Amino acid sequence: MHRSCARNSRTNQPLCPRQTAIMKLLSLTSARRGNNFTIDGRGAVGAGGGGGGGRGTSVRGMAERSVLVTGGSGGLGGAVVTAFVEAGWRVVVPERKARPGSEPAAAGLVRVVADLGEPTGAAQAVEVAAGEPGAPLRAVVNLVGGYASGGLVHETPVEEFERMLTVNLRPTYLVTQGALPHLVASGGGAVVCVSARAAVSPFRGAAGYSTAKAAVLAFANAVAVEYRSQHVRCNTVLPSVIDTPANRAAQPDADHSRWVTPEEIAPVIRFLASADSAPTSGATVPVYGRA
């Protein structure tokens, strides 16, 4: 007599006992790759020895897709990571250094030590994100960046100007560059970059920041054009002032109620990374709140 199979609750695809066993084996094999591993306080695994980068994995459920989120420990990053974890993604978050005990472990959340400003660190983070056969890399979210104000252009040393490009553009380029072959190999996917309203509407005293965020926007549009035929989409989100503790401390007298919150931005990013936005590529999405 033919024996019916259970079905995956999300995809409604048949899941026979043998398939279940294979998936478990793949998960265990991935978790055991390499050696000299250390475990941090949140259950994440990283390569021992420190240095510029590392590998990582975590115990997870049956996530069927992975997303690499840079800047996942920042003011916006926490909300974005939570949004993807709650949607059932395997979420890989690179960090420059391990921060044991900063937050509890979550099923499907992988933290890896990697310096995304260096090609080797970016490559190692991508390797971890693409290293789970049962959950191929399908999205990259580039949040990492920074802001510094200064004087007018003639008052700003070129080193400060270049630093904004290094902080905002270089990691986005390196991570996206490393991830694109994996996205293509997976049959397509999405890249979401975070620029800023300053990219299209600059303000005084931030020429370096405005230029760097405009460069991120131009880069994202280039990716959208170059990889359209290979089913890889790339879109950009432009926040105004994000309501984070750091921004409140820097602007205590501002009307914070007009700012956009991380929790408002995160669903937009998740949507652009998902198949629900499949027809959309090369878009510039303003998320200004009322600012």
C-alpha cells in the first residue's frame, strides 16, 4: 500500500521520512564543518583564533532560505534581523567582534565575526551565508554604514571625505560582489541597499556622507541593470532620520515623533528581499516618516 507523506507547513510540499532524515543530515553536516570553533554566549559558532573574519552556524529549524544582513547589530539592524527571523529565514549577521551576552540566541540566527571592510572578511561572511545547502542564500541586505558631520567642502580634509566612502560604500560593494555568484547559482534573489535621503537631498556640512550615500544608490542601480537577466534584483531604501537612541542623543531638541522608526523600515526591507516584490528592481524607495 502506498504510504502518504507529511507536508511542509509553509510550502505544502510532500515531506517523507527519508526526506526529513536527509534534511537533518545536511543540517548536522553544515554545523560540523571545519574545526577549532568557539561558541559565544548566544549559541552562535565562530572560527577560533580571532583575526579578520570567521565562519559560523547555529541550530535552526527548517528554514528554506538564507539572508545576509550587514549592520545587523546597529540601530536599524535589530529590527531588520527580527523581521526576517520571524518570517522564517535563516539570518546571518556579521560582526567585527564577538559580543557575548549582548542578546539571546534565536533559532535561525547566525552570528559570524568578520571585517566587512576587507575582501577576506566579506568573503568569509558570504561563505557562511551560502554554506547551508538546505537554505540557499536568496537575499543580501546592506545596512552597514556610518555618519560624520563636518564643515563645508573647502573646510573638510580629503581624508574625512574618503572615510565616508570607505565606511558606507566599501562594505556594500565587497559583500554584494561576493554574494552575487551565489544568488545567481540559487536561481536568483534580491539585494537591498540602504542609502539615505541625503543622497538625493543633501544638507550642509555633510558632503562626504551625501556623496557616499549617493554612491550606494548608484551602485545598487548598476547591480539591478547588470544582473536583471540572471533574476537578481537590487533595490534601495532611503530613510530620513531614523529614530534610534544614538540619533536622539545627537539631536535632543528635535521632534522625534516625526522620525521614521526601525520597526517601520524593517517590513519594507523584508518585502523588497522577498518573492512578493519579484517584479521590482532598480527602485528607490523613500521611507521618510514625517521628517
